[in-house]
Amino acid sequence: MKAVDTNVVVRYLTGDLPAQAAKARKVIGSGNILVLQSPCWRILLALSHGGN
């Protein structure tokens, strides 16, 4: 199991920075990941503010 950083999830959800988004899809697509609650809040914050 891999712990996934906030940036990986944001890239996966937004497709931003295509090369990084492709890597994020590969990691998350493996299905064997761990996302902690604290990074989830940061993800929601980043998405609600358009990444700013």
C-alpha cells in the first residue's frame, strides 16, 4: 500500500500538468493507496479555491 500525497490526488482529479496527471492516474489506478484525512481537507480546500 502506498500513502498518496495531496498533490497526487489533486493532479488525478483535475488533470492539471498532464505529465504529472498521467503519473497520478497510474498510482491511483493501482487501487492500493492510502489517503489520510488531513490531506483530504487540503484537497477540498485546493479544489474550492481553484488551486490558488
